[in-house]
Amino acid sequence: MRGSRGSILIVTLWCAFFLAALSVAVSLHVKPRLDLAGRLIYNTKTYYLAVAGVERAILETKLDKTDLYDELNDSWSRNNEAFREVELGDGVFSIVPPRGDMPAGGTAPADGGEKVDALKYGLVDEERKININTARHDTLQRFFEDTGGLSPDSADDLADAVLDWRGEEVHDPPEGYEYCPKKDDFEVLEELLLVLGMSGELFGKVRGHLTVYGEGRVNVNTADGEVLGALGLSEELIVKIKRFRAGEDAEEGTADDNFFDDIGRMAWKLNEHIRISNREIAELSKASGLGLFTVRSDNFSGSSCGYTRTAREVTRITFVYDRANGVLRYWNEK
């Protein structure tokens, strides 16, 4: 009897050992799959939250006050109510400018809604930027010199290289340097990195002011000083334009903003609020005569970030929407 009990105890212990080992093996096999299934559920949820953000952004571009002009106080721009931490079920979406258009110190939501206060919530109109498919040589040269920090000769060479890439000029590359320009329009902005003379550091400085979308005319209601300067306006005139746009509270994107609604009357309207000289009137007239300005925007870019309060996963969809034609020109998911 004692021997039988001992044998049964040994068999029981071995059975317990094998069951424990089997349990561990099953756990190691199943747990990663359960984790993966959980991540897929969250990823699917955050993806559709981000898609909802894109749809909301498209709606806001259609809620414009007027078809005649676009300015920084429109509902698509700097709109916390429509774009900041919008709750949808147990998830949230936010709309911020694409990374290349972030203000100094600003970052998009990183996890669970963590943000920087300086971040602007809203879309960016691409018409506030210089279109590298249509920009004139002198515009590009001034821009690369002033914003990119290049010497006059280097800025001139890079402007030539951009036009070469578009097929508008032909310049031989340096001897022994293998280089073959595309001879066609830029399709995405990152293509600029393939242009002779463009570096990654320089691209980081200038990318937020450049675009490949739109007809090429710059919206004088939304363009920043770097872009207006590249179009040939003096620093004094740029200050006056920005002061006019900001209104009495000296802050752009607020209810008391002023705006231009007619390019032909731009100098007259500015002079009505802020005295401008004959030379500055001539600057505006020259830029307008060259067809460099518009008061209307049709292409809008943004990053829609979908996330939940309980998970760190974030789905980010960067997009460009063409309001005039009702189509998405760009879509990138991360």
C-alpha cells in the first residue's frame, strides 16, 4: 500500500509538472496573438477616428463665409472647437498642420492627447506657399537666399536647378557629376531633395513655405513674411500688410481681422487703413500685374490624429484636400 501511494504521488507530481509546462507553452503561444488582436482592434478604432477627422476637416472647408476670398479667421483655420480633442465614442481626434508646417515649439499629439500649448489646431491652405512648379526664377532665388540662408550665388544656382528639374532651362552639371533632371513637374515636395544643390538641412528650413498644389498664385490674406518677401515685397510693406490683416487686437486669426477681397483694389484698401508710400504702391502693382497674388485658396492640408484615452496608439493621416474639385490630392497613413 505504501508503494502504491508513493507511485501515485510521483505520477501526480509529473502530471502537475507537465500540465504547468503545457500551460506556460500555451500562454507563450497565445499571448502574443491576443496582444496582436488587441492592437489591431485599437489600430482599427484609431484609424476610423482619424478618418472622421479628415471628414470634419473637409466639412469645415465647405462652411466658408464667402466664395470670394479666404483668410485666417475662416472656420478651417485655427479652430479649436472643430479640431481640438473632438470626442467620438470612447475616442478622440484632433486636426493639426502637417509636420512641415508646425509652428516653433509645436508638435502633434504624441500619445493619449499629450500636446504642446503652442500648437495650432486647424488646416493650412497651400496657397499661402510658393508653388515650386510655377515659381519664377527671381522668386526662388530670393526665397532660398532669405529663408534658406544661402549666398546669392548658391541661391541663384539652386533656383536654376529647380527650373532645370521642371524642364524650363538646361544647365550642364559640374564636370564628373552624374545628374539627370526629371524635366517635369514636382509631384511631391520631397522630390526637391533630388535637385542638385538641395540638402536635407536646407529642405528642413524651407519645406513649410513650399507646395506642389494649386495654380501658383499666393493668397495675400494668409501668406507669411518669408513668402511675401520672396515675391518681391519690401520688409516695411510686409509689416504693414500683416498689421492690416491682424486688425485692432494685433493678432491674426481673430474676429476683428481685416482682409483683401479684390487684388485690383489691394493697394487702395491697405492705404485706407495704413498709409503706404508710392514705392510700396508700385511694389503691389508690380506683383499683381505679374499674377503673383490671389485672395482665394482651394487646397488645404492637415494631419488628422485619432487616438483613445486608454491606449497610446495614434493613427495619423496627413492629407491635402482640393475644395474646388472635391478630391483628395494626397493621403498618407502612419
